Amino acid sequence: MEQELKNTLKNVQRQIQFPEEINIESIVRKKKRFRLNQAILFVALMVLFLLLVPNVTPSWAGLKLFGISKQPSHPYSEYLVHDGHYYIPTTDERVSKEQLASKLGTISRIGNWTFLREGDTTQYPPNSNYYAMKKQSPDEYIAVEILGGTARKKTIEYYQVLKRANLVEKPDVKSIFGGKNDPLEVQAAYENIRKVVPFLRIFQSSELKMTTSALRNDGSRYHVKLEYQPTSESSMGQTVTIPGDNHITDKFIWMQEYPEEYQDGPDYNGDFQYDRQHKKGTFISNGVKWTQYSRKYNQNDPYFSAKVNGIIYEVTSQGCSVDEMKQLLQTFTKASNK
């Protein structure tokens, strides 16, 4: 055995050819070239990865994922809209009541809206009036009331001068994927959402109006949140009196829908928090199986959950009875994506 081992070692030794001289510089250069080639290959693969990966989308979506609309961007932080233009404060210039001419309008809403209308502002409270001025064209300057006093009794402290600035720009309607309390913005967002979300379902009830439509994503899946209120003609009424304290509150219906693998976390802040241990029962409405639970912090308002083809649908409300909600769920159906 020992002799066989020695013979094997000799054979292996014969097969290995050692160089007569070792050129260290040559070996180092080859090593550097090998590392350089490795680095070039790595960079090329990374570039290829970055080029290809953004084009990969989930099979159920097949489109670029959009998130909620960004806050509308306007050229001024302080403004009042009149005659299709921004009017901005001219430092702190004031005029007296005697210097005013005709009334031009009354401010009805304050905020940074996407679709700007006459009287919209980020600066002055609703119900403030604005005026033309004597000896000044409203095409150049107007004046607005600056209110003081208390909540019960308002007083006019002075009138601030505003200077005409740029035309109000037209919003990019195709980029709107979130709207609240503005019918134009809500409708524009809904129209865009239904074109890209294949699982979108809505209430097809003439007794409801959509007051919020919003879209977000976790990078590969969509999440939709909708809010409804009864119309003025609705048989269910727009308000309800809370038992016990006789407090009157508006009725709302909230809905969220998303794939069960959605990673960004559904919106459970208040509206959709429910007690999994308090299952009230199940029922089928318009082909969808719903499970009813108790709301976690308000057990008077019902909560309903359903899963259809891997999509979670959650519906809850404020001030609506179980019977009213079940009647509305009969109109819950898939939205067209035309």
C-alpha cells in the first residue's frame, strides 16, 4: 500500500510543470487585468438590470404604477383667484372703506386646490369679500377684507390691496390620481384610477355621490380608497342623530380595495379598524360573499369585508345602519375601465 502511494505521488509530480523562472510583474499584471475585467462585467450587468427591471410589471396590472397625486403646485403661496388670474398681496398696503368701488365676489373656500375657481385662496377666510377700488382698474389691483373679532362676531379690521399676477394655469388632468371634496378633482382622479386598476369596484347607486378618490401603490400593487356621501335626494338621508347625546352627524361610506399581498399597509387609521373576534355573520350580495364585523372603536357603525380573486374589499360607514349598508352593497359592482 505504501509503495502504491509513493508511485501515485510521483505520477502526479510528473504531470505538474513548474516554470524555470517566476516573473512576478507578469503575474501581478494578469491579476489586475482579471480584476478589471470582473469590474467591467459587473457594471455591464448592473446597467442591464437597471434597464430591464423598471419595465417589469405585475401581470394583473400591465401598466406603469401610479401613486397618489402630489400636492398641487401653484406659483404663489399666498393668492386669491379673480377673473382667471392670481392676485397676490402687495406687501402690507391698505385702503379705507371709502376707497372701495363695487364688490367683486365672496371667498367660499380656502386651500391649495388643483382646479382653481373664482374666489379660491390660500390666505383669506371664507365669507371674506373682495372689491374693485376707485381710481384703480381691477385688471391691476383689487382689495380684500381682513377680518378680526371673534368667532361669534366678526369685524373688518382693514382692506388689503392685491396686485394682479399670472394667469391661473390649467392642471394636467391625466396626472391626477387623488381628489377630495372637489367634484372636478374627485371625478378626474376616479376616471384615471379606473383606467389602470383592473380590480376596481364601486357603488353604482344614484343615492350616493363620490367625495374622495385616491390611489397609491407599494411598487407592484395598487391600493384604492373611495369615500361616498348620500345625495340630497337620497332616501337614507344625509345626517343621523346619535342616540344618547342627540348629536347630529353627517353620513359617510368608506371603501378600500387592494390585493391581499399589498405591502404598504392598508389604511386602518380609525375608519377600518375592526374586532376580528366579533364576527356578526356572513351574507351574499350581488355575487360577493361579505363578512360583517364590529368596528373596534365604534360598534354602532358596521364593517364589512370580502375577498374576490385575491382582492380584499373593505366597506365601513359613519351613521349608516346595517340595513342601509346591505342595500347599498347590492349595487357594489366592477367599474368599467373604458
